[in-house]
Amino acid sequence: MNEENEQARDPAEGLLRRWGAEEAARRAEVPDPTVPMRWIGRPPARWRWLLHAAALLFFILGASLFVAVATGWLPDRPFGAPSPSDDSAVSGLRAELKQATEDVRASRSALEAARRRVEEQNREFQAEVARLRRTFETEKADLAAEAERRAAALNKLVGQEQSLRETAVGQLKQRDARLARLGQDLAQAGRSLAELRGQVAAQAARLQEAEDGLVTVRRDAEKRISAIQAQQAAMRTSLEQTYLAATPGEDALGMYQSAVRRRRLIVRCQHLRAQVPNEATRRLLDTLEVLLTRLELMQAGGGDLTSLVRLIRTLGLTRQINEVILTGEEEPDVRAWLMETQLLLKGVERAG
Amino acid sequence: MRARAVNWLLIAVTATAPGCAAYDQYYMETSTARAARPGEEAAFQKAVALVAELHYEEAAEELLPLAAAFEEAGDRSRAAEALFWVAFCREKQGRTDEAAAGYDRVVRRYLQTVAARQAAARLSRLRGDSSH
């Protein structure tokens, strides 16, 4: 055994020694640049064919394997594979694998569909979010506008309330001041009342004196009125004697015509008419002027007098004259002229 | 201008007055007068009543043909009176020129009548008022 080990060690030792010697020589030598460097670790030339053979062998083996695989010449199961008794288990496993693969594929499809739904829902969610955001912005803007409007209205109400309050305060102050003044006036009135009572007593005394004097004046006035009335009665009597004393008939016509001319009744009528503001009185004066003119134009012996009397009665002139006189609205000259004309017309009526 | 026209009118009237008077005398002597009919007299009284009622325009329209009728009948007094009332109506209507011409016509044409005397008085007052 030891011998065989030593024999086996010897060649190796020899080889090592030879390698060591060659290595030492190689290291000791200066390499020749012209000589190509040897491949370090390269197998010796006598072993190259072995490498070539091995390479060829592997090439042939590979080509055969490829052809076998390509043509399906390989047996159903590789070498060292399980025996056919294990095919059912393998088939089950394969079926399970296939089922699992299909499940995986279905799961992937479901996952893909779920992902698509998730993406769709995400888009919808984003759209809803955007819509809600817009709605929110709109509502926000509306709320802000409403808030501004209400704030403005509130400010306005506050301003109005302030104004009303100031007005009310001012009025209250004015009323207070007025009450104060009224209180002062009341106090003053209270003070003046006593003075006024004294003055009233003095005035009453003076009034009594004036009343006593007034009685005297009234008596004098009554006396003067009585004198005026007597004078008027005398004047009326004189006028009646002038206008009414004539005997009825045509004989009186000349006297009345003379009276119209002598008293210038037509001319006075024209002058007075210009001074009368009342339209009714002016129309009455116009009518009377016509009648007086008609009276002047009459000639004795005709039927004019009867016609004139009829006209006087138809127009109701004496009544109209009385109304104007009794109202007392016209000037005294107008009333005097009307009275004179009325007497004349009465005389004419009597004569007719 | 108006005063000058009045002067010319007076001159013309003065110049024609003798001729008119002669014609009037001739008319009075040669005309065949007839009595006024009762209807005309009643119409005259009615027209004067219209004047008294101050219906001047209606009265003037009634009086103008009556004046011609009285003139034709030879009743100069009534004719003068009718023309006088026509002028009176014009005066009351404010148509003073027409009124003055009417009064003047009565004065010139119907001398010696009561209406002419009245017309002269009113014409004088009218001219006095207009001159003022």
C-alpha cells in the first residue's frame, strides 16, 4: 500500500518537480518579445485531440437531442421519470395545475375587469367629485352672494333703524324741550292768570261804561234813522205823486215820457250799467233801457201802451227790480235808479 | 284815419241832405200810402219784445223787412222806429259803426219823427263815446 502510494506520489512529485523547475526557469528567463507567449495553463498539445473529440462528441449529442426533440422521438417520459403508475397522479396534478392556471387566468381576468371597473368607478368618482366641486363652488358663490345681499339688507336695516332711532331720539328731545317750555308757559300762565283776572275786571268796568255810552249812541242813531225814514217816505210820496198820480189812460203817457227825459233815466242807465259788476243786474238794466226807450218812442193814440204794459208784466220786471233792491248788493245809485224806474213802470202799468 | 272818414261822411251827408229832403218832400207828396196791415204791427210789437228780451240778432232780422214794409205802406214813423231799433240792436251787439250808420240814416231820412230825435241823441252819445 505504501509502495503503491509512493509510486503514485512519485510521478506526481516528479511532475511537480518538473513543473517547479520549469517555473523557476521561466521566472529566471527574460521573456523573448519575438517569441509568442505560451498559454499559461494550456494543456499540452498531445491532449488537444482529446478536447476536440470531446467537443465533437458533445456536438453530436446535442444535435441528436435536438432532432429527437423536434421529431418527438423521445420516449413519453424521460429517464428516471416516474413510472406509469404515477400518471393518474400526474394527470390529476396537471388537471389541478390546469385548473389552477385557468383559475389564475380567470382571476387575472376578474382582476382585470375589477381593475377596469375600479378605473371606471374612479373616473366616475373623479367626475362626480369635479361636479360636486363645481356645485360646491356654485353653491358657495351663491351663498356668498346671498350672504352679501343679506348683509347689505341687514346693513340697510341697521342704518334705517339707526336713522329712526336718531329721529325718535330727536323727537323725544324736542318733545322734552317742548314739555319743558310748556311747563314754563304753564307756570307763566299761572302767574299771568291773576294779572288777567285783574285786567278782566278793569275791562269789564270799562265795558260797562262803553255799554252805557253805546246806549246813548243807539238812541241817537234810532232818532237819525227815524228822520231818514221820514225823509225817504216824503221822497217816495213825492215820487209817487210824480209817477203815480196821473189818471189812467193815454193822457198819462206824455207825463211819463217827460219824466224819463227830465230825470235822464236812459242816460243814467247807460252810465250805471258800466259800473255794475253783476251780469244779471246788467241784463236787467239793458231790458229796462229798452222799455224806457220804447216809452219815449210812443205816440198817443196808438196801441203801443197796451203792448208795453203787457211786456212789463210778461217779463216780471217789477219783481226783478225788487229782488235786486232787496239783496242790497248793488251801489246806492243803482238801487235809487231801479226804485225810480220801478215807480215809473208801475205808473205806466196803471195808465195802461 | 277814423276821424277823417267821419269828417268825409259828414261832408257827404251835408251835401246830399238837401237832395234827400227834397226827395222826401216829393215822396211824401206823390206816394200812394197804404195802411200797415195788422200782421205787420203785431210783428213789430213782437220784434220789440225780442229787443227787450235781449235777442238782438233775431230782432234785427225781424225788423229790417218790417221797416221796408212800413216804408212801402207810407208809415214813416213806424219805419223810422223799426230802423231805429235795428241800429239799437247793432249798438248793443257792439257793432258801433253799423249802429252809427243806422242812427244817421234815421236822422237823415225821417226828419220830424220821434225816432229821429232819439236816434240823434244816441248817435251823439255814440260818437262822443267813440271819440273818447
